[in-house]
Amino acid sequence: VGFSFDPVSVGVNAFQTIPLGNGPNDLGFSYGVGAMFEVSPGLEVGVAAHGEIPAIYNNITPVEGQEHVVGPRVIYEFEPEEGREVGVSPRSFFGLTNASPDLGVSANLELGF
């Protein structure tokens, strides 16, 4: 789900996870949220967070056993030629719980045709 309040956009993704196999049979929950500010056409900066609660019904996972991270994000999109789009999105993140990584980096590369 996304909302735009020019020049700020907000996005929220939520997922119910269903375990398969012989492990615990409790449902989980994952999410991703972010807010981005358009600096100029094709360039946005903001903050993003994501996390997971492995079990939410029968045996709820304590907060310290859940992974939750937050950090800055940049999105740069451009058209190298007519009809083609390229998007680059590097980010770093910081863990908010003991189960989360202390620090991490990631990058997405999107190609549109």
C-alpha cells in the first residue's frame, strides 16, 4: 500500500508467513515500511524499516527474539534510452533488537523494459 503527499511518499508492505514442513506450525508476520522525499526528478532520500515476528499466535516470539531494522535509503532512477528504466537503491540499516544484525548494507538494481 502506498500513499503520496507531494513531495513525500509512504509505503507499507505486510505479509503473513505460513510455515511448511515439520517445524513449528505457528503463523508469522513480516513487514516493510518506508518514507521517501523527492529531492529532484529521479532522486529520492528517506528512511526504511523492515522486520519479522516468527510466531504471532500460539507461541509468540518475545521482542528480543524478533528481527527489526531501520536506516536511511536513497533511490535514483533514470532512463538510459527511450523505453528503458534503471533504478538503483543503496541503503544501510541498524538493528533494533538482539536478534537483528548490528549493521548491514544492501542495494537493489531494477531494470524496466
